[in-house]
Amino acid sequence: MEAEKFGKLRPVCPQCGWIYFQDPKVAAAVLIEEDGRVLLVRRAHEPYRGLWTLPAGFINGGENPAEAAERECLEETGLSVRVKRVLDIISGREHERGADFIIIYLAEIISGELTPADDADAVEWFSRVDLPPLAFKATQQILSK
């Protein structure tokens, strides 16, 4: 059953009154810059297959967001990175399976060998003045700064 609760129509258990609150999905990304270039990955899957974005992915329950960003970068690029600071937090779900919030960190490379994997079929360095077609408004917003 649904009922008006806290300003919104929400699922409510008719027996005990428990109210379901949908938790937001949160993702984490890294911006890595070297020699005036940014590291981007090309998406291997929909949505936005074939377009480029920052190394990023969902934060698992109980996972530290900065560690999630580092993990996602390693999974997608083969590079171990260290998060330095938060650059921005961007809200707004762009597609049905997307994140409600994305935390974008500035990061630096510690080690590893650049190789695409996981959700990425390519990983490359790009000049900010010669960027490829970009996926996601959050990526576009961060790279326009």
C-alpha cells in the first residue's frame, strides 16, 4: 500500500506502518591529470557505450567512498591511485540505472600499467582542448572547469 508520508507518496506496510524510503545510489570517480592531459576510459557497455568518461563506479554498502574511487580506477585502468581531495559532488540521476550522486576526487597515480578492463574497453590520456565524445553530464561538468 502507498500513503502520503513526509511530503511524498511512499510504500507503507498496512500492518505495522513501516515506511519504505528509497536510498540514493552513490558513485565515485577520479580525475587524474598529468602534463596537461586527463585520463579517460571508454565505456564498454550501455548506457553511453563508446563514449568516454572518468574512471568511476558505484560505492558498495559499507565501503569508504575514497577507497571505492581508488578501486574503480584500478579495475578500469590497471592503475593504483591515491585520492588527494574531493573536487565536487554532483547530484542528478542521468539514467534509470545511474547514480543519484557522484563524488569526484582528484587523484594521483601510485603504480600500475595502463590497461583497460572491467567496464572499459579503452583507456587514454587526452588534452582538455581535444576531448573525445563524453558520456555523463558529471564528466562534462568536471572537465569544463
